Amino acid sequence: MFDKLDNELRFQQQALSLMSRRQDILASNIANADTPGYQARDIDFSKQLKNAMRQETQHNGPLSLALTSGKHIPGTTPKMDDRQLLYRIPDQPSADGNTVDMDRERVNFADNNVKYQSSLTILSTQIKNMMSVINQG
């Protein structure tokens, strides 16, 4: 039964994880807007989500677990390293080599935040619907 619940929530789980990672990347871009030579980074969200879902179905594993004891059950989740981050191509190159466009970063940051909040709302609704079915028996 738990595997069916996990399957129902897996997509939102992966999407929230990737959106959280993207928010960190965008925040890093904004924080380094005045750093000479800083190269703005981002991810291809749809490609990363497809890869995460494909890997999840291959491994069919639950959440990632930190193993602090030999008695813990190992878990797996797709990892994203810095090689999967993309560099932004600047619209207007700056003299100091910084490629952060603050207008673009703010828009992407706000857009990602709205999508994150929407995913949380959808996830909450899914859980409430499942609880309603379980309680009605």
C-alpha cells in the first residue's frame, strides 16, 4: 500500500526537490551580481525532471536516507552535480565578465517561487484527498 502512495506523490516530490535546487542556484546568481567574472548558472528544469523520474522508475527507490548506523535501510535518489548546471548566455556582456542579468534573475526567481508554492498546494490537495478516502474506508 505504501508503494502506491509513494508512486502517487513521487512526481511532486521530484519537482519540489528540483525547484528547491533551482531556487538556490538563482539566489547564488543574485548574490554574485556584482562579482567580477561570475558566470550566471541555471538548470534545464524539464530535462532534469524527466531524468529524475526516469532514474526513479529504474531504481524504484524511496527517499534519500542518511546512513548513520549500519542498521539503517539504504535509500537512493537522483543526484545533481555541478556538471548539470548550464551557463547563461548574457544579453548584454559586461566589461568585468559578469553574466548576471538582475532583471532575468528576479523574474526567474519569482516564477520558480510561484511554481514551488503551486506544487505544495497540489501536493497538499493530493494528501487531503487520500486521507479522505482512507477515512471513509
